[in-house]
Amino acid sequence: MPHSGFKPLDDQPFKGFHWRAVFTTGMGVFTDGYDLASIGVVLPLVLASFGVGHIGGLDGALLAGSALLGAALGALIFGFLGQRGRKTFYGLDVAIMTIAAVAQIFAPNLMWLIAIRFILGIGVGADYVLSPTIMAEHANRADRGRSIGFGFSVTWWMGGAVAGLLLLVLHACGVAPGLTWRIVLAAGALPALSVLYLRRQMPETTRYLARMEGDTEAARAVTVTVTGRAQAVPPVDRRSFMTVFRAHAGQIFAAALLWFVFDIVIYSTVLFGPSLIAKGLGITPASFTLLMDLGFIMPAVLIGTFFLLDRFGRKPVMIWGYIGAALVLILFAVLHRDIMHNAVLGLVIFGAFNMLIMGPSMVSGSGILGVELAPTRIRTVAQSITVVGGRLGASLSAFVFPLVFMKLGEEAAIAILAGLSIVGAILTLTLIPETAGRSLEDLSGEVMEAAAAE
């Protein structure tokens, strides 16, 4: 194994600094999850308040997908900005989310709300690039999967659960539907605002300072913050951006393709499960969201994050998660008629799908692959490409899944998702290496390439 040059950081035990980093990144991702999942639980209320009675139409798709399209743009913008500093722009992402979340209260019509959520999505996309990159570059080697998995996957689903819980509380308090959805959407400003100060206090990463800036003194100072002692750091990487990108483009686009497939599957259920599937099961969108998040998803991501990702590896978690999810979806389609007369059976089967699909969620959906498979020199741009892959898949779900659902029926829509899950398992098996337990530099061959170039 090549020497990474950042061995003191890689071998450092998990400590207070890492906990603060996980919390600081995680609260922003909590906001991402809240903002993206909340539209799913209030979608019928929003459309009804603007006189739209058909959830599966173009208006519903634009509303559900606008933030996702904005996230693709935000990822691209901040992928290139991140090349000028990770910390430099850290906090701007949650500031955008805060302002846009509050602006939703004042949306006078549906098109204004769609536009505001597009801007909100820019902040979400920025966070999808910056948070995993910063977390990965600060993390130790043994706990990198847990750190990113908890800071991204666990907190994302926590945000979705809180959105459903708030909706139930407002219903119980008798708040008018037209005001309820505005409060639910605008409440996403609170967690974003709470972490703004902490993000500005987060130190720049040692890897960026050493390999991109060539500021060895600042890099050593951050190393002291993390490890408690001064250490030598590797020299600046003087290779051109395109030289490095061409060498790693294959794996970057493979990671983007995997996120694309995963997001088609997961967002079909995140955006429309609370409105379309829950309706078929005879329960409210908020109740459906809470049951899925608290009863099935959160246990799965907690167990997977802390006990599976770093111990068994990224690829087995993804492959077996996809295969299990596909089998459950097929069962859901086969038993569709029985499920319509037995809500408990439907919830259990759909809940099992949500548990199993968390395997890919903890890897592709957490942005792990983009930051692990790319060297420091191009890491934020590489991550932005993988995020765009995911957002395009999610956007495709937002616009196409409701049409498939309405035209072909629930059984056919579920069967298509099962087929995509099998495709995801095959692509995972064939396209990417195992990344668990290896340093970032070992994965990308960064030190060896740098030595060859110098």
C-alpha cells in the first residue's frame, strides 16, 4: 500500500474534532433531507391550495422536481468553487437554503413556489458537494464510512421524519391547510440557520491546504488541531486539472451513474410515496412518512452506518441492499391486490423495501464514492459530477414516475423500480472498487501519480 502522506490523519482515532465535524456537516444535511422530503408530505396540500386537484400532473412534477434541478446546478457551481477552498464557501450553502426556505411562506402562486424551490435546490446541491468532501478529507481511514454515512445518510432521513412529524402536529392543532404547508416548508430555515456559525468555524482541510494551496504551515496547523501534534505534510500537487481528470474520469462517471440509478429508485418513493402509495394504503402522507422513517429507515441506516459500512465494505452493502430491495418490490407487485385490502401488510412490505434500499443509500446516496474515488486535485468537481448524476435521476423520478404510475398502474411502476434495483446491483459489482479501510490517496493513487509527475 502506498504511503498516503497523511498517515497521522488517517490513523487518528475518532475523537472530539471528528464529532464536531460530523455534527457540523450533519445538521446541514438534515436540512437537505427536510427540504427535499417535506414537499412530498405536503404536496397534496400545496396543489389543492392553488386549485390543482391532480397530483400526477405536470404541476405536481414541477413542484416536486424544481429543487432537484436546482441542486444539479448548485452542485456544478460549487464543485468548481470548491477548487478554490472547501471552507471558503462553507456556510453559503446553508445561507441560500435559509433564505429560500423562508421565502416559501410568501409564494403568491404555484410558479413562484416552483422558482423559489429551484433556488433552494442550489443551496442543497452546494451542500451535497461541500459536506461529504470536507467530512472525507477530515476523517480518519477506519471511520470514514461511519462519519460520512452518519453525517449524510442518517441525518438526511432524520430531516424527512421531522417534516412528517411537524405536519402531524399542525394538523392536530387545527391549523388551516393553506397555512400548514407554508409553515412546514419554511421551517427548513431553522436547522440551516443553526449551523451557519459552526460551518464558518470549521478549519480548512489539511489535504486542500497541502495539495492545492501548497500552504504547508497552515496544513500543519490543522494537523495539530486534529491529531494534537505537528506532522510533515506532502507537497503541492502541480499536475494540471485535465491531466488528473482524464486519469480518473472513468470511475467518476461510474459513481455518477450509480447515484443516477439509485435516485430514480429512491425518489420515486420519497416524493410520491406519501401521496400516491400512502393513498392506496389508506393512510395520510404524514403518517406514512413517519412510519417509514422511524419504523424502518432509521433503524436500517443506524445499523448499517455503525456496523456494516466500514466492517464489510461499501460494495457488499450496496449489492445485497439492491438485490433485497428488488425482491421485496417484486413481492409488492405480486401481492398488490391483497395489499390494497390489508394496510398493515402493505406497510410491512414497503417498509422492508425501505430498509433494504438503505444499503445503496448509505453509499451512493451519501456521496461517499465521489469523494473517495477522486484525488484532492479534482475532488469537488468529481463530487459535483456524481451529485448531478443523482439529481438527474431524482428529477427523472419527479417527472416520469407519476406518469408511469397513472398510465401503467402501480404494479407496473413498482416492477420497473425492481428492475432498476437489479441494474444497480450489477453496476456496483462491475464498475467500482472496494473503498472501505483504504486511505483517500491509496484509492486514487494520488501520491504515486504526484511522484511520477515531479
